[in-house]
Amino acid sequence: MGIHIIKLPDVGEGVAEAELVEWNVEVGDIVAEDDVIGAVMTDKATVEIPSPVQGTISWLGAEIGDTVIVGAELIKLEVIGEGSSEDDGEAVEEEPEEQATLESVVKVPSSQPAPAQQELATSTVGKFLASPAVRKRGQFLNLDLSLFRGTGPDGIVTHEDLDRHLMSSAALVSKPSVPYEKGAGEETTEVKVIGLRRKIAEKMSLAKSRIPHITYVEEIDVTELEELRQKLNASREEGHPKVSLLPFLMRSMVLAIEDQPGINAHYDDENGVIHQHKGVHIGIAAQTDNGLMVPVIRDAQNLGLWKSADEIKRLAEAAKNNTAKREELSGSTITITSLGKMGGVVTTPVINHPEVAIIGVNKMETKPIWDGEKFVPRKMMNLSSSFDHRVVDGWDAAVFIQRVKTLLEKPLLIFS
């Protein structure tokens, strides 16, 4: 009986680590060759990890939500015959799982004097490389590993780096943090933030921390648009989906961007450069069972009303079914967000970094509007739109939305 070790493979160009988001097995399970054991998520995609051999799971090297570096040991299987760490035919002995206990968190070689204090280096991005065992040990000790200057290959933080820090005078006199204690009778449920939910959290934190938002709200009379939309749907050709308000909004945005190309842009705030895009690639924020996703309608300036409706339906279904391709979920230059009937009266949309604008659609309501002589029922809807105030002035934001308002209130202008 040998041990076969599966390491985290190279999951993409330039990707040094990935988050473990799924285990399909437990220790003791028997798997066949090509069975999917688990999955990891990078910034770009979710990647399944198959088993190259048949065997019994004897060890899992990470927990859901852990970040694993490329090349780190991830799974061990007991197989008949000789096993290997990298399919090289050499048998290896299984090592016991490393636990974050007092015996494992303080490792000082007995034959060597205590080493010098571990040098710390403040990280500007909060990222670091470390094996799951080192990460678990650092978490147990309440250490911020992003502050360590790793001495391992490629700057990996090692157990020895932690040992040096623990033996330093600064570490020995530091006080451990006091864990949170529940009050009497209090019940809590802990939900770990992993996978897509974590990516959304990181994206929102990035946008709110780096972009000074300005939100502009305007009321739109969509009575004529709704009448036109109903007529078009009543006479639509077989196979066409019903056209919603979104294709009209997309066409209005395209026309407004022709006058203000600075709205259809990315702001590289690290280098102080605005990238204005000729192609209008509109992201449509879509709620799925897994969280918020943003499929992208590419080159909206080249699409007519019905083609826009087709693309919206196709990509929304792909996002909800988790079948959207990587390129269909990236590359947007401006975003629309809409909660439909749940849209509320006013919202404050968060810009999809590094874009500079997002258009928020609020719910539609029939209201009595004074026409100069009497009150008449009109279908009214608010647009709540946010802009990056570093590169878009309030006046320019207002001009853009007023142009969109004009086109939506007189929809025949969209086709003139």
C-alpha cells in the first residue's frame, strides 16, 4: 500500500494561490480515477481538482475557505502498489496530519541556540504565500502573516519564520487576544465567507475604499416607453424574448456616451491614467443563488433592440446556471444594476471598480402628475446612478443622466 500525494496544480498564468471552495470527499472515501475531489477558486475562475488514481482518501490538507499556494500538498490517497508525490514512481511514507496544538505551534530545535528575531515587513496589499499548515498555525497564534518577510522560496512564510518571531522578545511579552465569549443563553450561527461571496466582499471593499462616490438621482417618465414596449412585444417575431426596459436603457446609454466618452472608461488610479473605451461593454448585475454576478453585453453600440434583448436573456440564464464563460463575466466598461420590482425608490449603487459609472434602475410606479391643468396618471421611475467623483464632475454626471432621461421619455428618438 503506497501513498499518492496530489498537489495544487498550476491553475492559471500568473496565479500563485487559490481558495479552496469545495470538498466532494471526506477522509476514508474511496475515489476512482478522474473523480472530482474538490474545487478551488482564483480571481478568474473555479477549477475542479480530479483524482489521477483510484484510492482511499487518507488526508485532506486544507479546509473550505483556506488559501492554498500552487504546488502545496492538498490530498493524500492510499493506493495499491507504490504511490508518489508527483507521479514519479517513488514511494513516500504518509506523515501524520499537522494539528495547530501547543506542541506544533512552538518548534524550537533543541540542538541549536534561539535564532535572531524574525524581520517583519509591512505589506501594501495584505497578501502572502504560506502553506495551509503555516496559515493554520499563524491563525492559532493570532499572527498577521502578511507582515512577515518569508525566507522560503519565492518569499513563502515558513514554520522557521514563525519560530524566530515566537522566540523574539517582542513576541514573548505580547498579550494574547481575548476570544469572544457568548452571553448566557445566546445562540449564534457562524457562516464562513468563501468562494464567490468572498470575491464579492473583496470587490465591494476595494470599490468603496478607493472610489469617492457621487450619486445622482433623477425621476423619469416612462409612460411612452411602456406603451411602445407593449406594442413591440405584442408584434414580436417568434423566437424573440419579450423586450424589457433594459435594452432601451442600453441604447440610451450608448447614445449618451457618444457625447461623453469619459463616462465609458476605466480609471487606473495607481498610474493616474483614464482609459476611455470605444466599445461599450455593458455589465448587467444579475442576482443568482450563489450571489451577485455581472455578465457583460459586449459591443452594445453594435446591437439593435432585439439583439440586446436576446443577449440579456442568454447571459442572465448562463449566470444563474453557472455556465457563463470567463470572458462573459469580465471586461465591462460601464454597469447597469436593477432589482426589478424590488428596486425601491432610491438606491446608492457601488461602482464596479475600475469603471467610473454605474446606472441603477429603481422600481416603476404609477403616480398622479400635474400636466399644467390637471393631475394625470403617469408611469414614473427613478434612476439612481453613481460616478467616480475623482474623474467625473457632478455637472458631467448630471448632463449624462439628463441625456438618458430625454431618450427614455421620448423613445422614438432612440431610433431616429
